[in-house]
Amino acid sequence: FVFVACAPAPTPTAVPTAVPPTKAPEPTKAPAATVAPTTAPAATKAPEPTKAPAATTAPTVAPTTAAARPFRIAVIMPSAVNDLAFSQSMYDALLAVQKEMGGKDKLDFAYTDNMFNVPDAAAAVRDYASKGFDLVIAHGSQYGASLADIAPDFPKTSFAWGTAVDTFASKGVKNIHAYTVLADQGGYAMGVMAAKLSKTNKFGLIGPVPAGDGLLHINGFEAGIKATNPNATISKTFTQSFSDAALMSQAAQTMLTNGADMFTGTSQAVVGAISVLKDKNAAWFGNQAEQVKLAPKNVVATQVYDWTPFVKQLIDNTKAGKLGGEVMTGTLKNKVLVVKYNPDYAIPADVKKLADDTVQGLIDGKIQTGVK
């Protein structure tokens, strides 16, 4: 036999189970600060939701994203807003109320003036109403029929007109107010003054048409003259035009030639009459709006229509949902009518006192004009 020398068999690898297994590395211990896994680590807590700042806490009502819109008024006027008469009296009132309320952010108004043509005025009324104005004022007694036709088409809009006393409620219209003035009151007080100031005892009274507040003023002026001087000579005429200054001028010239030295009149055409008096020794008593600037040496006093209280009342009515049905009457007592003296005209103290006493008597009811 041949023996082949063999390398000794290697020691068999120990059965794996017999070899002590390599110990798995000890898990890295969580830092002491870390809480046991059963409790979420403090560091990994869901963050508290950021609290809204106090100023932005959700209100119970959705926040307003824009300032409240202003109250909106539209006005249609028969003449220019600077006519120193009927139209300007309303324009001045709107400016005064706008300022009192805090400016255009509180009261916004638009106007269309020189609306002598009634169909054009009616179209303007309808246009303003369709644009969503809260209150539409037709400032002229010639606009009533148009307003009565238009107002029912805009039941959520308030309308007003004057000088007038008809709200058309009898026709079923529910959203028209009316306003007027007892213009005979201021006319009467100034007639008393004129009777005391006249040197010729002759008086000239000029109006546009024998109707409305203009007629009341002229008749009141006449009544004041007669109450103070029953023997006065009074010339009275109506030109049949609210705008024709030339006709007013002609009428004044005729009266001046015949000896009149105290005059009154009404409408935007009075500039024609006043221009005739400027270089003469004659006095003028105005109506509707302050007229001193037309002739500072001739204008003694003016009965001013201050529509401010009525504009405020119309705004309040509209906000309260009362869109029509009220007739507002201006008087010396409620200060819609105000007799304003020209501080640069030399009114004798006794005449001024008599005028003041007359105004107070009319306010108290102790004096009546007798004008119907």
C-alpha cells in the first residue's frame, strides 16, 4: 500500500449555533432628554397653531372690505346754480349739508341745471333714478306732472319737488315728497321796511308769473307796504318769464321813470331789474338767495330760502324708509326763511327795529300777512 500523506483535515468550522454570535450592537440609547417611545418626544410635538392676532379675531359678521357708500342725491334745477335766486338756494343748501355730514364720503350729490325745458328735465330725472341715486329732487314747480309719471317706475327711490304741496298720494304714488315756503312772510317784513324808507311813496314789484312762492313773496311785500302806508302807490307786473332778464329790465325802467324808488322781484331774471337800479337812487329787496353782491349799494335786505333743514329731513326720511307722502312748509319760525340785511346799507335804527319786531311778530303769530 502506498500511503499518501494527507494534510490533516482542518478543524471543522464550528456549527454556527455553537459559535457565539456577534452581538448586535447595542442600540444607541436615546438621549436622556428623549421621553420613552410610548410618549411622543417633546421635541416632536405638533406645534400649537399660531393664534390669530387679537385685532384679526374673526368677527361674528363678515368684515367690511370698503367704507360704507355715501348717501346720494341728484337735483334737477331750472336755472344756473349761481343764479343768485331759486336754483342757487338749493345748491347752497346741498353744500351746507354735505359739509355738516362730513364731506363727499358721507353725502355725494350731482345736479343738472338750466333745465327750463320740462321734457329734458324729465329725462334727467329718469336717468338719475336708473343710476341708483337714493333721492332725486326736481327743484321746480313745473316738474310735478313728470315726477308723478316717473316715480312709480322706481319704487325704491325717494323723489321730492317744490315749491309745491302735492305728493300725488291721491293718485297712488307713494314715493314723492313736496316742499314749499310761506314767502309772503319775509316779503311782508321787507314791505314794512320799504314803506318806511321810500322818499317818493312809489313802489315797483316785478314777478315772472302770478303763481307759486314768487307770487306769495310779491303779495306779502305789497301787504307790508299797505299795512305801514295805506296811501302808497304800487305798480305790479309779471313778465311771464322766469329767465328773460331783458323783460325784467324794461319793467323796472318803466317803474323807475314813473317815480318808484323801492323795488322787489323774484326769479333768476331779477338781474335785469337790479342792473337798472345800480346807478339810481333806488333800493332793492331780494328774494330766494342772497343778492347783495349784485348791487351792494342798492340791496337793502333779502329773504333767503335756506333749504338745509328740508334736505336733512329728506335724507332722514329716506334712510328710515319713508320715501314719500310728506309736505314740508318753510317759514320764518322754522328758519327755512331768513331775512338777511345788507350790513353795508345804512338802515336807520328805527326802521331796523321795526323790521326785527315784524319778523318776530310773524314768528309768534301776532302778525298775519293776510295773503292767501
